[in-house]
Amino acid sequence: MGIFDKIKGAFNKKHNSTKDESMINNLDNQTTNLNSKKDKLDQSLNNTRQGFFNKMKFLLTGKNKIDDAFLDDLEEMLILADIGVKTTVKIIESIEQYVKEHKFLDENELKLILKKEIIKLININPSLPPNSTHVKPKVILFVGVNGVGKTTTIAKLAHMLKREGSKVLIGAADTFRAAAIDQLDLWAQKINIPIVKQEMGSDPASVAYDTVKSGLASNVDYILIDTAGRLHNKINLMTELEKINKVISNLLPSETNEVVLVLDASTGQNALEQAKQFINKTDVNCLALTKLDGTAKGGVVISICDQLKVPIKYIGVGEQIDDLQLFNQIDFVDSLFK
């Protein structure tokens, strides 16, 4: 074999090897994509899961019975996981009843009881019509305080809906902060979705009106509207929200619209208290819980469902544009107990 044949053979071998590696990588990527949603959820609950269950395992070591001291320690663990006092009491009472009937439970039995009780606590049926039968366009209004990830959640949801084949329009009705308009505009450009906006200081209800009118004219499927970050005790902002709702209802049937309260999971029980106050002041259909990936306080999900009886619809499980998921109670509990 001549030198050029050897060079050619070596090149072909390297080329084929690279091609094979590329094919393997592509297959790996496909597999990763299939499992990425569940993996993301598992990963986002890792801190909560490790903190709680590692402590529980330590408590059970060497135990041959469940006594008052153990239940006191377990109660403290549940509260530290931000499940909250009232919800924790319900769980502890359920365990006490089981022990009374069966005398003893081991780690696996305890996990099973906890799992069943948590599923029961978070199993709230949404008070919303199915997306598949909604009247076009469906308006989704986002409310919440500044810093909870409201604008990012809107962008992530818009991206999700677009990827599913829906036609989406965004409205920037947070006109109290120029940065809010600019941030949402940048997101809209990035994901290539049209946006309706006005200058800072404009009437938010006017922006909402223009957005809905534009959505109707463009025959979009979804209209996502941002509103100013507000506290429940800011009367002028809450009044502004009522005005926005009225404008939207005048243009579209109110029963097809959705008001989403965005909460930051990393604030734990503060998020629950925030939600209670908002729900007392305005109609909220469902919740979006952000930043689950950056906290050991994932137990607040259980507390929120139990105390508020308002369904969590969306959860943020990371910082990437694809890291928004529809909340699935069974998947959540499976990941928590993985």
C-alpha cells in the first residue's frame, strides 16, 4: 500500500469514527430530550428531597416503634421543609391513625403513608375550562409582586404554546417600570412572538385593550398580558388590576380568561401568605410557582394546595426557556419520593 493510500485509509477511518460518534451523540440527545422533563423535575426537587428524606432515614435508624418523640421530630422536619404548620398537623394525624391501627411502620411504610397523604392534599381540580375547547383567543393575565419571575414565566409559557403550534401574542401592561417593558420586549424578540406595548406611564388598561383588539384581529390562540408588580395592600394598583379585568371582559367572555398569580417557591411560607392576601383581593384561577430548582423549600407546594384550594398550573424548574412545565401532581410526588 502506497503512502497516499495509507493517508486516505487513516482519514476515512477517522471520518467514519467521527460520524459514528456523531450518530451516537444524536441518539443520546434524543433519549435525553424524551426524559428531560421528568429529569428536570427530579433535579429541581433534589434539595428538598435530600434535606427531608435523609433526615427521616436518620430518625428511623434503630427504631422499632413510632413514639411521640419520633413524631415530634418528624413534625419539625415537615415544617422545616416549608410544608407549614396546619398542613403538617394533618399529615402527622394521618400517621398517628395508621400507627394506632397497625402498631408499627418501617421506613417504606412511612414513605407510603406520606406519599398517599401528600397526593390527597395537592389533588385539586382546576376550575378552568380545558384548553382544547377554549374560545379563541384565551387571555391569560399575570399578577404578582416584583422579583418573583413573572416576566420570565410569561416568556417561557409563550415559547411553550408556540412550540405546541399555537399562535401567541404578548401584552406589556406593566407600564410602571420601563425595565419591565424592555425586558418583556427582549424576550418577545428572542422567541419571535409579537408584542403590544406603549410608553412607560401609559394607562395599563389601554395596553390591555390594544392587545386584546390586536389578538382578535390577528386570530391568535393565546394572549399573555403582564401587569405591574404589586402588593395586595397597594390600593391604586389593585384598582388598576380591576380596570384591566373589566376591559378584557368587555371584549371577551370572562369565563374563557385566566388570572395567574406568580409566586417564588424559594420564599417558602412567605409565598403562601402572599397568595392568601392576593386571593382575598382579586379573582385568581391558578398559580405559577417559580424557582423550584433553587430551593430546599419545595414542600411549600403541598402547603399552598392544601391551604388555598387554588390549583398550581405552572412550575418553573430551571433558568432555560424550556424550563416551564404544567404541574402534574403525580409526577411531582413521584419526584419528591424518588
